[in-house]
Amino acid sequence: MFEASPVAAAVLSPDLEYVVVNRAYERMLGRSRDQLIGRRILELFPGGPAGHGCAELRASLDRVVADGEVDVMALQRYDVEVPGRPGTFEERYWNAVNAPIQDPDGKVAGVIIRLEEVTAFVDQLRRASEPGTGSPAERRGLVEAEIFARTRELQQINQRLRHARAKERQTADRLRQAVEQQRQAISDTSHDLRAPITGLLTRLEEAFSDPEADLRQILHAARHDAERLGGIVSDLLELAQLDAGVPVSTEPVDLAGVVQAELALRRPAFAITTRLAPGVVVDGSPIRLARLLSNLMTNAERHARSRIEVSVTTEGDRAVLEVVDDGTGIPPGEREKVFDRFYRRRDARDRDPSGTGLGLPIARQIAQAHGGTLGMAEDPSCGTRMVLSLPLHASPEHTGG
């Protein structure tokens, strides 16, 4: 049916090479299939010296390959080289429909082009134009201009429709992702809350039912569960404020001072070495920056084997804070996942079952709220290297004033 069809048709590969053509296509283009198959369409037919229609055809074919949807090209001028006369092109007009050919997995495996030549129709319109005050050439130009104006309007409408559909798909995808993230967050939060609540209820039930129970031990365990609940609620409230973009007051903050104050409050089981450059000042919230550092330190303590290093330096107009541990490190494929909410690697769950998987996501959002970035860098020691970069405070010493 393809071969016998009176409609000129050709199949292109995703690289826009001819794969097969039918007889009508050979006749219309004046080329045999041996001259076409294996060659790129835009190399064989560049649209003449002026490239008439070449850019539009390329854009249409690229859309079909990228989006997997049919693309209709309205009237186009596309000049074709006269067979046997190299360098001589004749003016020709076409309508084309380009459609995807999809494999069983839904991927675009090729493009089928259906061509209809309308050169004779355009010539007839030119001849049928009403005689006016202008010359025949002027009347012909007016008819041609009218045809192309209406064609251009149709193309612009099609383009707006394509953009609207693409935007609609993007919006729908974002909504689906947001709903899925919300569902996952509710599920994970419920799971994290269930454990300490169950622990509290169990201990209270034990206290009521067993007169001989060690109340001090029960209260101590209950306090641990309550602290766990408080930590989860605090994390969720912090995320809610960050998501809402609640403004906080900022002031010049010495990063070295933040590090020293935080380390003074901790009782780590590992040696901590510091390398703190003085005078590294950023604009920020001391409380939130301390929370960010606390989360990074908690993560480092969870994975370290014997030591943790904390440094504060500058790079150009940026302040850089690094927290490095000598643990087993994190595979490259998971280095971004650890910043996803509630994501916890198996070794992290084993080391600290009470963790929520919110510490690093909160730290990154605090960094972003301060106009900075937080990520994981490659570490030669195979440990984990967290890198915070923040804009320096615009003081006279930093601005050259």
C-alpha cells in the first residue's frame, strides 16, 4: 500500500536520513530511491541558494523527533534543484505532514513525510488575479504576499498551540510530581511519627499496668521518645517556613564564629580539626546558619570513622565552609539523592535509626535562602565532603571602598 499510494511519502531515520520512499515520491522529486536512500534530506534538498523553507522543514522534523507528535507544515516555498542541471533550482511550493513512527517502547524510531505539491495551484492563483492598476508582476506579487501572509498566520497559530500544549504538559508534570512528593512526605512523616508515639504509649501502659516497674527508667525512655517527636516537629516546621519563604532578619555573621560556637556545644566521639580563616563574614541569620552547620555536623558524625575536618575559607567573592568526614563516602549516583526529603541510605538507617532524612534537605534550603549553594564534592580520601558557598558580606573591605 505504501509503494502503490498516489501520495508522495518517505520514511526518515531519527537522524533525518532517507530509509525508504515510494514511487510517487520519486516522481515528484525527480530522484530515484537509489539517489535518496542513506542520504540526509537537508543535504540533498537545501532549498536553493537562499535556503527557502529549509529552516522551517528542519524545525518541523526536529519537533516530531523530540515530541513524538504529528506536525503539519502549511504552504511552503521550497526550491528544488533541476535534475541533470547542477546549481539550477526551480521555484516550487509544498504542503507537508510529518508524523512519528514509534517503536514498541514508544520511542520515535523514524519520521514519515507526506508531501503534496501545490506549485500549480500557486501559479493558477497568480494567473487568475484580477487586472488592476499595477503591472502583472505587481499583481502576482500581491497574490503571493497574500498567500504567504495567510500561511504565516496559520503557522503562528500552530506554533502558539504547540507552545501552549508544551506548557500544559510541563504544568501537569510538575503537579503530578508535587502530588507524589506530598504523598510520599505524608507517608514518610507518618512512619517517623509512629515509632516514638508507639514507644510513649507502650511505656505509659507499662507504668500503669506494672506496679513494680522502674518509673525512673520508664520516664527516661519516655523523655527520649518525646525529644524524638520534638525533633521531627521542629524539622517539619523549619521546612514549612523555608517553603513559604518566611523572611528572617539578617546581619553580618562571622562564619568562623558560627563554627566555634557550634563545636563548643557538641560532644563528638571523633577528633575534630578546624581550619578557620578570620574575617569571613556573610549576611545571614545566625540561628539558621547555626542550624545548617549543626545538620552538617550531625551527618558527618553519623558517617565518620575517626575524624572530622571543618574549614572556613574564601574563593573570590564567596565564603566557603566545608565539613569533611573520613567515612566510606557516598556513591556518585546518590550524592544528590541525599538532599531529597526523607531519603536515607541503608548505612545511615543502621547507624542512626532515629534519623528523619530531613537534616540535609533543610541545610540546602537554608543555604539557598541565603543566596548560596550546598552540595557534595569529590573527596580524595573517599569520605564525604559537604561544601557550602555563600556570598560574602558587602563591606568596604570586600568592595574596595
